[in-house]
Amino acid sequence: MTNIPSIHIAERRIAADEPPYIIAELSANHNGKLETALKIIEEAKKSGADAVKLQTYTADTITLNSDADEFRIKGGLWDGRTLYDLYQEAHMPWDWHKPLFDHARKLDITIFSSPFDNTAVDLLEDLNAPAYKIASFEAVDLPLIKYVASTGKPMIISTGMADAEEIAEAIEAAREGGCKELAILHCVSGYPAPAADYNLRTIPDMIERFGLVTGLSDHTLDNTTAITSVALGASIIEKHFTLDRSGGGPDDSFSLEPAELTALCRDSKTAWQALGSVNYGRKSSEQGNAQFRRSLYFVKDLKAGDVITEEAVRSVRPGFGLAPKHFEEVIGKRLAKDVSFGQATDWSCIVR
């Protein structure tokens, strides 16, 4: 493969010819407890994730404190709640960010965040965040994208709800802002999202259309969609992660638990390894078994000078005789020497 798009986050190269980069999204699964957030980072590390991601906002930086109908959620997990109320509960207190960054760095797992306004970017810059993620709902906030791009850090943009034109606009804004290392994630912004909505064949089209490192932000309830995406070229997989799916937090119900994240990290790497390259040669694991393929054996005792008939030769296992493709060539030939039942055919036995 040549001209493979790639980015680097904290010295980890991310590209189609590298194992998938797994991001554990902490989101609101801290459920208001710093201790829980710290534990989630520890479990993400144990599970084998490459990175853990936060979300940096307050209710006031993401919405307005309004009870008006258009600020109220209708349907889904958060039916009836106002945006302000939901984000007030779900937000990560800003004074938690430094201890969380310090804890992740102590554990040697990459940590970064999704900023939702310029002040969040400033906070994360003070913490020397190694990368930034633009959430799907903010993919249309081109000024925010440009501000993030101005940091010069790698950026990942989720594309849930965005059409091809909006994705192109987000990419253009990132480039105009100075972003040199950019990735995009195919995403369905349903919580949870049914696998049938994902249309994973979009991923190779995105790779061809936009020429960027491309991955998947997955909101389905298991790992099947994410692992399948690897076969279609996904280089990044992002999944919400919690300690307990029944924990009652805003995002718990559609998040992976530790055993499931461990399985995702393992199985997505296996899927990537299985892709390999175009190769019709005999594989190392096959070498010892080649002898058990079929070949031609004598099934009668014959004397030198006898004519070989169809009844005298069969295609059987093992594979130490002539290949079965030579059957018609052998029939009708005379023997150069005596042969016995169960003897492998060989050109030295046959007058040619």
C-alpha cells in the first residue's frame, strides 16, 4: 500500500496499515464522582485501549438555561429534560481535568478531549492535550473547528448527521485553521443506534472521497459493528465506556463495560491482522498440512511393461504422489518398473 493517510497522536501512528486506534469515551459516565472517572481511566488502560477521551463543557458553554419548548428533549433516553438540565448533570467539572490528565499520564494511556467552545480549548491547551476531537453535533461549528485547528494539534472530527457537503466544509475549516493531521469518523448520532443505520460501506467511500484517516464512532450496543468496520478500512474506533451499564448515568446504558472493551481491543486487532495483504501463496500454518492433499496412488500390484488402466490408479490422500491433474496423462502409459498396491505414483515409474 502506498500513499496511506496517517496521523500521529502522542507518537502513536494511526493509519490503515496500523492496528486500529481504540478510544474509550468517558463522556458523562463519571456520574458526578471524580473517583469514578479515575477508575474508568484505569479500566480503559487495563482493557488495552489506546486513549481515553473526555468532554469539556459546562451547561452554560453548550446551551442556554431556558425552559422553552425548543430547549426541551423529545423522545429517546432523555425525553422531557431540558438541554441545560441534562448538561448540568453530565458535564465534567473543569477542575477535574488536571487530576484526570495527570492520572492518565501516570498510567501511560493517552488522554484528550472534545472541547465545545473556545474556553474549553484554552483549558485543554493549558493541560497540553495531545489532540482534539470535534463531536458530531459541533461538526457544523466551523469557527470552533478553526480555533481548534489553530493549536496545531491533530484533530478528529465525528460526522454524525453531517452530509457530504457539511463534512467537506468541516475539513476545509480545519485546513484553513492550520490543521496538518486530520481524521474523520463515520458516526450515527443515535443513542443507542441500531446497527442497520450504520451503512458501513460509507467508510471506504469516505476514504476515497476525502483522502483522510477514517474511523468509526460507534453507538451500537455491542462490538459487531465496530469490528466489521475494520474490514472496511476503519483506523480508529471510538466507543463509550463505563464501569457499569446499569449505573443510571446519562450515557451508561449504551456504553461498553470493561470486559466488552477488552474484547473490542482484542478482536478489532485480530480483524485487522486477518486482513493482511493479497497473497495466494502457501501460508506458514499450512506448510505441514500440504502432505495431506490428494495425489495419485497405485491400487494394484503391476509389473514392468504393464499398461496403466483407470482401475489401477486412484486420487487419494496423502499427497506424496503425482498431482491428480496428471490422471489422464498417466492412464495408458506403460510401467518402467514393478509397482505395488499403496505405492505413490512417480514419473520414474512410467515410460514417457
